Amino acid sequence: MMQPILIVEDDPDGQVLVSHVITHLNIPCQVVSDAEKAMEILFQSEQFFQAVIIDLALPGKNGWQLLTAIRANEKTKDLFCIAVTAFHTSKTRDEAQRAGFNAYFSKPLNASQFAGDLQALL
């Protein structure tokens, strides 16, 4: 069985779109709406994920802070992390790659293109 993908997205429409794409690729997924819940699942549960898709603009701890925590944790330091943001600039893309994100997508996501790109990455 394939390991699931964790989706960290606070926008309900974004949650639906991303989980729909992942499910369409026959990959199980779990959705949480903030970084605190994501860290609880990633660090304290026995569940392992093949990737985590992180919205950069989350309430509370943002996606950048979540990535820092993931990279600092022995269990998750090599986890494949994908940034998604509605506040896209080429500078943000460069910063995300420098920060340690493995991939970057700007919103609004094109579902079919996102599915193809995601399949190629994983």
C-alpha cells in the first residue's frame, strides 16, 4: 500500500481541490488545516507520509515555520515537502527552494497540470 500524502491547507476550497487530485492519482491523503495539527501527526503518530503539501500562508505557524520544524526533526527531515501559495512571485519560488521545499506550486492550481506534475515528482 502506498504511503499517504499529508495536506496542510486552511482554505476549504484548496483542501477539496488538492485532496481530489491526490485521490484521483490513487494516493491516500489526510487533510489538516494548520501547522500545529500537522506537526502533531508528523512527529507524534506512527503514521509515515510519502510527502506533505504545505500552504505557505497558514493561520498560527505558517508554512515556512512548519518546513523548518519538519527539517529539524529526525523522523521527518528527509520528507518530500511541496509548497503551495496564492502569493506567488518568482522571489517566493526561489525562497521556497532555498528554504528546503522540494517543489513549489502557485495557486490557483490547475487540477490536471498539478496532477501530472505531482505524479512526475513522486
